[in-house]
Amino acid sequence: MKAVIETGGKQYYVEEGTVLYVEKMDAEPGKVIEFDKVLMANGVVGRPYVTGAKVTAEVIKHGKQKKIIVYKYNQKKNYHKTQGHRQPYTKVQIKSIVSK
């Protein structure tokens, strides 16, 4: 069974067993969470969400992605600024997809 879920302002195409890196969630590792914003489940498209459908997942770990460097520069103004950023994430594994 396949589904499209929405979390953290992004959409993800998932199957059972899929491992995802999503925006950081407030759940501890080992905890089971449910995604109820299911846009499509088993070929049924919702308006905007499929009623009665949910996707359960297990939180594996939390972490931060690789550092990206943000560099700002204005020529002839003697302005330059370097800044680094690491986006936090939550790694989840999809356990089951349920739709009616």
C-alpha cells in the first residue's frame, strides 16, 4: 500500500518500511506517531485529505543535517558576512498505512 502524507509543510510519498527524514517533531526515539494528513492512500485522492486514513510511523532518531554556509557580500561597500546553518530533522520509519 502506498500513500502521500503531509508533515512539516512538505509532502512525502511513502510505502510500508520507508525511512524518511522529516522536519523535527516533538516525539522521543522509539515512540510511535500517526500522520493523519493523508493526501492519497492506495490510489484514492482526498479533497484535500482522505477521510479515515492514517499512517503510523516509529521515530528512530533526531539529528542535524550537514552544515551549509550562507555568505553575503556587497562589492564596493566593504560588506561581507558568513553564517552557518544546520537544519534539525527527525528520522522515522513507516510501519503501516490504513485507509477505509
